[in-house]
Amino acid sequence: MVIEVETAGVGNWDNIVRAGAWDVGLTPPMALGVEVAGKVVAVGSQVTDLRLGDEVLGHPLPLRHQGCWAERVVVDAGLVVQKPRGVSWETAAAFPVPALTAEQVLTESLKVAANETLLVHGAGSTTGGLVVQLAALRGVRVIATAGPSSAARVTQAGAAEVVDYHDSRWPERARELTGGVGVDAAINAVPGGSAEVIVALREGGRMATITGDPPAVERGISIADVYVRPDATQLAELCALLGDGRLTMSVGAVLPLADAATALERAVSGAKGGPGVLQVRPVLAGN
């Protein structure tokens, strides 16, 4: 299937691809980009559930010909889903990787149940914020870390308590919020933050990190080093939540394709304000 790209997501993971450290099916030099949103302009003879003109989004790995930072991209039709009506192209492009990561951490790596307490370290980030929202929707008690500028937003996302990560004693504070026992499960979304997160866990708890820095095992705690994978079924369910407003996500800088290098630098530096997006198809005046 061929997609005419409207927008493409930009994340720090694209720099990992650029360096050749993430197997996405192709190796550089190539167009980067593993998140796409656009319109279907060609389909193969075996494609039955998508038609020309359909608006879609996805995380289409393995890449077939090149990445998503291109005017058109060839993808496996089974890796994209319908874009929800009312969701902007910018949000659609930036949604797949953080949303799938959040879902896979919660349901596969941690298997968090409704009667448990979950710590989300880095809840002010895009992925961390989606973890908070998904966990809260499923009845999980969420203790989150965030800075003062993000605390209100994280609380609105569904966190029961928010701890300021600037406080060097925040892991102990998180334990205090569980009566001193420690949280049942935790996700680390802060580079280099895993060693602090494990302190807040109860004996025999579960931890997942999405930053590639799993700590040494201690006190019977299970640890998962999570890397996102494509899953159209999961993505369709997440898009349904996004479409009806039960999931929300803010987008940061939206730059033209010609400024892809700037967008990547922004992502690597950890610029605040939400994920970056490339506007691939030019917006016509008056639209």
C-alpha cells in the first residue's frame, strides 16, 4: 500500500535509527521516520479493508522502501489503521509510538491490575502522560513524578498523587504514599532514572523501563527493558480512545519537511511542549 504522507512523527528514537542501533528493516542512508499519517493513494490486490482516499496512521515497521519522512511511503497495509475523525494530522502522526509503548508496558510487561498501585516516573513526558491516562481509565491507582509546571496536567490525566522529582527523597515519598510498603509496579520514562525508581517498589514488585537503562535486580523485583513494536489491533483500540476524547495528547513544534534536521535535534535535546511533527504535505493558503 502507498500512503501520501500528510504528517510524520519525530522522536528521539529516530536518532537511534539514524545511528543504526534499532533494526527497522532498513539501514541508513535512507529517509528516517517510523510514524506516519496520511491518505491511501494505492493498494495491492490483497488489501480489502482499506480504500483509496482513506485517512490512516501507523507505526509501519519493518520499513519497506524508506522511512516516513517522505512525500509518499510504501507500507504493509496490516500495520496502519483508520485515523479517527476530528483528530488532527499533527496528533495522528505523533501518536503511534508513545501510545503503543504505553499500552505494551501496562498490559504486557507489567500486567497491571485495577487493584494495584503504579508509579510513573516521568509522567510529564508524552509517553508517561499516556501511561497515566490509560492506567487511570482501567482503575489503577497512579502515583506520578512530575515537575511543578506539569503537576496540574498530570493530575488531570488521572494521577492520584504527584511527587516532585526535584526532591531528592521522592522515591521515599512515593513509598510513604503506600503506607511504607512500596508500589506494586513502576515504569521509568526518565533517562537514567531506573535506579531511583526501584527504591519505590515493594519487595517482589514489577518494573519496566523504556529508556534502555534497566537496573540490577534486587529484592525479587522483576525488570523489563521495553522496546515498542507495531500492533495494529492495539493501535486501533487506542485510536478509538483518542477519537472519543478519553485519551489526549499535546503536540509540540510542527515543522516543514525541509527542517527535519532541526526537528530531530529538538527531539534529541528533550525539548518540552510535546512531540515534534513534520508537515510533509504543504498546507495551502486558506486551508
